[in-house]
Amino acid sequence: MKNNYILTIAGSDILSGGGFQADLAVFSQYRLFAFLAQTCMTSLEQGHLAVIPTDLTVFNKQLESLADISFTAIKIGLLPALDTANGVLDFIKTQTDVKVVLDPVLVFKENGDREIADMRDKLLEFFPYTAVITPNLHEAEILSGLSINSLADMQAAARTLHEKGAKRVVIKGGARLDPSAAVDVFYDGETMLEFTSPLLDRNNNGAGCTFAASIAAQLALGRTPAEAAEHAKAFVYQAIAHSNEYGVVQYYGKE
């Protein structure tokens, strides 16, 4: 029987809605044994989220400590610096037959255009080593170089990201295109799927992290990427429906 070891490479969310706090909560709902390599800490400073990268030597020692563990899946979240990303890329290149889910977190108010462009180029190097990538609309625009203002634009961006090396793409639509529904698209080079759920007027902090972590967990349990994306959509809907003021209360949906 396969092990149920899963790794998140992610930062801390001081409000515990997203980041590795969300990832670990999701993994526990799927009864997986979780490991963590922490990329950064965060704090609130004058109402804005400050990101403090983990010391590079310490971070690389975390990855070295995990090198001999047979993971079934790995979820990658916030990579706060190029040096951190380089270490993670080297690490996943050694993880053969491991299902990697990349949540390409790119946009922070404190990032300059040059920093975002450099990280975009680095994240493109991850694509061939991933099973699924899960950008939101803004991240999909940056990674694909396309403007997204409609469902057709989302589909075009998904095709472009696949052409850039991503095996499977899930673009998270959020509320930007439709004020009444959240629409995501899935594309694997052959099949284009749409997943829709009503928008909820509740706290959705950490929904993107939760979505990617749910996909990684289900891949670890043997579901196909398309099945994992569809189930993750329902999982996140229930998580938002049961959310509190700060984080997201996780919910494990019945089959």
C-alpha cells in the first residue's frame, strides 16, 4: 500500500486563513500525514501583510532533511524570493513520480514589476515538473502574457500556459468576471472543463491555498487531476460557507 506522506512548501499566514496553516488543515481532513518546509513568516504592519523570507541556509536545510522521504504529493505555495524558488526547483527535480501542485503566488503590493517579472520567469521553469498549476486570474495574466476579461480569455490563457509546459492548468476565476458565480477552468491539453459555484458573501481568506492543497491531497489519494479539481471546487465552497472572521473552517465533503 502506498504511503500517505504529503509535503507543503509554503509560507506562514499570520491570520491562519491561508499559507501552510490552511494546507495542513486540509491535509488532516483527507487523513494524510503532512510535512512542512516553511518559506517565510508574515506579519501585519500598518494594515499590510509583510513577508519575511526564511533564512536561505535554514530553508535549504529543511529541504535536505526531507530529501529521503517518499512523498506521494507536494504542494508549493508562496516562494518569497528567487533564491528560495531555485532551491525548491532543484528539490522537486529529484522527486520523481511525485505529483506536484504549484500554486504560483505572484502578486503582493510590496513587489515591484521587476521582482514579479523575475519570479514569473522562474515559475515557468517549474511547469514541466508539475502535475497541476492553479493560478488565479491575475497570476494567469502575468504568466501567460494575456489579458483576461471573459471566460473565453480564461480558456485562451489556459491553453497558453499548457503550451508553456504546464501539463494541467486550473485557472481560478474568483469574482472578477461574474458578480454572482465563481467560475474555474481546467485544461489538460485535450479537455477543457468549467467548474462553477455561487459566490458566498463570507470570508474567503485562504481559498486559493485551500483549493490547491485539496487538489494535492486528492492526487495523493489516487484521483485524476480533473476529478481532484472538481472535488476541490466543492471542498472550497463548503470551507467558505463555514468560514470564520479570520481563517477558513475546513470541511470534508461526502462522496
